[in-house]
Amino acid sequence: MADFDQELDASGLNCPLPILRAKKSLAGLSVGQVLHIIATDPGSVKDFEAFAKQTGNELMESKEEGGKFHFLIKKA
């Protein structure tokens, strides 16, 4: 997994909480910094794809590992 500047563990949270927390975390980052999000909600895969498109932030990585979903979002 690539380097990241901040990690957000949204395990156990259901939609829309992982997105809302990610939005808040990204607000505190500088342009070009990367947020690593860990989620357990399978719906978060589509949610984060849509979130990246809507906000213009880059979804650099999206993968599932051991029942957890990992996302890397670069702030635009």
C-alpha cells in the first residue's frame, strides 16, 4: 500500500458515516495529502467511488483485505 498522511478507521460504521468522517478528515489535510480509510461496510466501495467523483478528490486505491475495505484518497 502506498504512503499516506492520515488514517481514518471507520470499521463498524455504516453508510453514510464513513463518507462523512472521510469528508471531515480530508478538510484538515493539505492539497496532495493522502487519507487512508479502513471500512467494514461493503457499500463503502461504491460510496467512495461516487464521493471521489463528486468532490474531485482522487481515489488512488480501493481494495478488500480480510473483510475490511481499504481506500486511499488524495486531496485535490
